[in-house]
Amino acid sequence: MGKHYEHLGAEERGVIMAMTLADCSARAIARALRRAPSTVTRERQRNGWKADCQRRVMGRPALAGGYEARRAGQRAARLRRRPRCRRKLSRGTVLWNHVRCQLDLGWSPEQIAGTLKREHPGQPRLQASHETIYTAIYAHPKGELRRELTVLLRQARGARRPRTRTSRRGRMHDLLSIHVRPPEANERLLPGHWEGDFIKGTRNHSAVGTLVDRRTLFVMLAKMDGCGAQAALEGFGATFGPLDPALKKTLTYDQGKEMALHAKLAEMTGLQIYFADPHSPWQRGINENTNGLLRQYLPKTDDLSRYNQRELDQIAWALNTRPRKSLGFRTPAEVFFEHCINNRITIDPLVALGI
């Protein structure tokens, strides 16, 4: 017997029928099929076999106890086609219409599921897990309707598969290591500790700077006039400019060559800049995850230089007003501005409006 269960086939059912006619026990049939005796027993019992039906005529059983291989195979095929339970997310239901509206807003299935659980506690009929939502989307047969639904997902893939990502940044010297970053930044206790990166456009000829606050997940995007160090200095400098000093404590970056002018950026903004180890994207996991979310708006096939700063701010605001699981399905903007208000931190009007 193998380690993985497989359904009985037509030949195996034929063997069961023949050996049952020969008055063989379930264990004998199981040994012949290299199956568990319980598999044979359940197969015969669910298809009408009864031990007391064995009647002998001239020393031989006249019936296989009511078991017939062809009828058993037809029954198994019929049950495979029939769902075991009614789908919770069927087209036309109130719950599906609500989920579809959230998908149209760009929310992920996990965000939708978490929000439903938060808004309807103790009401399972008004909730759906993210796996249920994915199943409802991919259960549709291939065609226009399925494409219409999958394009609403962040990766817009026709089938679910893992996402991989590699880092090929160049090395620099005389950098402040992430291993000496203060505990306040490591433990994400307060806002003001940022992670940064570039996301590149088609053929790596254009870029947008991404910044995410480690505590609140608040995102800022910086327009870059190129992919070099001078572009990073000007873009990040302008983005950090409107922030209160209390919100500009540290910046963690990878060892990309675009940060060659990190000393000037630190002097310009008042940030203490730390660098992750080479080829260690997990040390900046929040930013890496945020970059994956941003690819929904800024795909790799786009020329990112065509976006102006106002358009980038609108994209950042769309992400900042989405509920996040690690925030208890509150939004980054809600948590960020709540902290500023509670601690009387000055908020620039442009930042407050997300523009």
C-alpha cells in the first residue's frame, strides 16, 4: 500500500466483485489489491453488499452479496461530480456582492475576510475566509468571467502559485549595519523608523522610491528622475521634507548603489541610515511586502517615469487606506495619524490629505 490514498479504479472493483463471488474475505481481497481491509469493507458496504446475502447454489455463491462493480463505479463518479456542501460564496448572494465590491476597490481576499470578521462578529453567515474567496474566484470555469475576477487580484494570475524574489544589489563600503540599529526600531515600538527601496520599471530604465513606516505601515512614494544616486538623494530628500522631525528617526535600506550619497541624505533629513546585509531582503521584509502590493499599481512592464508626484501620492494613499492584518485590520493612515494627534506631532497638510 502506498503512502497516498487513491480512489479505487474499475479494475480494482472488478477484482473485489470476482473475489467476493469466490467467497473471499475482506482481508484476502485487500492483500490482493495491496489496500487496507477497511477500504474494501467500506467499498462493499456502501454499494449494497451484505454478508447474509451470500447464497450458495451447488457449492458456489450465486450473488456477490449485492455488490456489482459497474454500478459501484457509476455511483463513485456521480458523487465526485456532486459538491459535498453548498458553496458559501455563490454568484448573486448578498455576501458575494459585498466581496465583489471590495475586490473592485483593490482589496485582497485576506483584507476582505478580516474586515468581514471584524464587522460581523459571531455571524458566520456574513463572514468568509480568504481561502473561501480564492476558491470562489478560481472555481469559475476558464473564460471571460474568470479573467474579469482574477485581474482584480494583486498578481492577476490565472492560477495560484508562490511568488519568488531575488536581490542582486551591488555592495558599498563604510555603511552603518542594521545590527547596530536601536532596539526601538527593531521592535517597532513607535513611528518614525522607515524602510526604503527602489522599484524598477521596464528594462530597469525608470524607478520609483518606496518608503514604509515600520510601526504603522504608512507608505510614501518618491518620484525619481533616474535610477542613480543623485536621483535618490533628491527624491527621498523631497519626500521626507514635509515630515516632523519626530517622524524622521531612522531609515533602513539595502546595499543598492543608488544610496551612494547616503551621508548627504542623512545630513539633509536628519535620519540615521542603516543598511541590511547583502542579499538579505528578509531584513527589510515590511518594505519587500509593500513593494509586492505596489506592483498592482506600478507593474514591472510600465515606464515609471510617466507618473508624476501627484499620481504617486494617490497610489500611496490608496494603499494607506486599505485595512492591514498586522494592524488588526485597521488602515495605516488611521494608525499613523492617530499617533500624531495623540502625541501632538505637527502634520503637514499635504501629508494629511495624502497628496
